[in-house]
Amino acid sequence: MHPKYRVQDWDDAHGAIQWPRLVTFLQYVKGTGAIPESHMSHDHLNAQREVPLSEETIILWREKSERIAREHLEKHGERVVWAIVDGFLLYWSQVRSLLV
């Protein structure tokens, strides 16, 4: 909340991100490989535009990600869980260990 105008400030990490909720969410995804059923998003407020990708690009990245996951499992015994989290504010955290 912007202190002067009393509106949500989506451009400031303090007002735009509920850090405990984000951390809990990321820990759940990391531990289970799934999004919690209770998760609510604001995506419906954003324009959802199709991003055209060639079949070759899709195949290339699918093969690369599967190879990386397979190699990591073989070398370290850990399953890789891929998650794409959108937003430039994701990388702002005063406590780095919260997002690891």
C-alpha cells in the first residue's frame, strides 16, 4: 500500500509482494512439483497473448530440460522441478535464503 495515496503499489517490492506467502508457495512447489490447490492468481487481470514458438524450438527445449533433469537425478539422486515465476520483482529479496 502506497503510504500517501493509499493504493496498491505494484512497482514496489514492499507493496507488490506478500513475501511470506511467496516463500511458502515456492517451498510447496519445490517440495511437491505442483501448485497448491489454494493458490489464487491475478493472471486473469493481464492480457494473455499467445507466444508463437516453432515446433523445433519446443522440441529443443523439452529435450534439454529432460536431459538436465535426468542427469541431475543420476548424479545427485534429486528430482528437478521446473517452475517459471513471472515478474521482475521476483529477484528482489532482503533475505536471500527465503527464495533458495
